[in-house]
Amino acid sequence: MAVRIVALDHLVLTVADIGVTLAFYERHLGMVAQVFEAADGTRRHSLQFGAQKINVHAAGREFSPHAKQPCPGSADLCFLVQGAVSDVARALDAQGVPVEAGPVARTGATGPLNSIYLRDPDGNLIELSEPL
């Protein structure tokens, strides 16, 4: 049988400060911070949005197994937003979150996107996109 991937369940961000990261993604991107008990009994942190989540690990205290070289600021993530990215950019500006680039035309997994770019507290590149 051939392996066939059907969806992304979660990904992991390694961050310098879990509290700062959770607050940023909740306050500015509308995600929901959660504490959950993992299968090994440890308490962990995540950010929930839609049917996906981002698990958040503190740099130097990653859970095993983990990426070969986990480090803050190494991610480049694209999220689909509700509404127009021009409205999202204005809302971010009003909250003091600078938009680094955009709106610009991009291509996503299912077709054309209109995107803006910003950085999270660790310097990860965040692309916010509206499908066209």
C-alpha cells in the first residue's frame, strides 16, 4: 500500500517565550490558546484554529522526538483569513502590528491568493491570505 497524506493535523513551533507567543497569536490572529495533557501525561501548549492546531514548545525544552535543529524564528507559515486581506492589514495596523509586505498576488494549495506578510515575536514569517 502506498502512503497517502490526507490532511495536516498540527505543526510545532519552537519559541523563545510561550506566553508571549500565545498572547500574540490570540490577540492579533484570533487563535485560541489551550493547555492540554499529552499522551505521556505532560502538560503542553497549543494554538487552535479551525480544525488545526499549532503545538508550541519552548526553545531548549522541546518534547521528544523533535526536529533535528528546532529554533525560534525558522518557520514560514501561510494562513487563510476570513475577509479581505486589506481589511486585515488595517486591523493589524490599528493594533500596532506592522505588515512587512503586501498585499501581493501569490499561489496557494488550491489556487490564487491575495497575501500580506508580518512577523511573530520570534521573527517567524506569517503570510495571511484570502483565496481569490
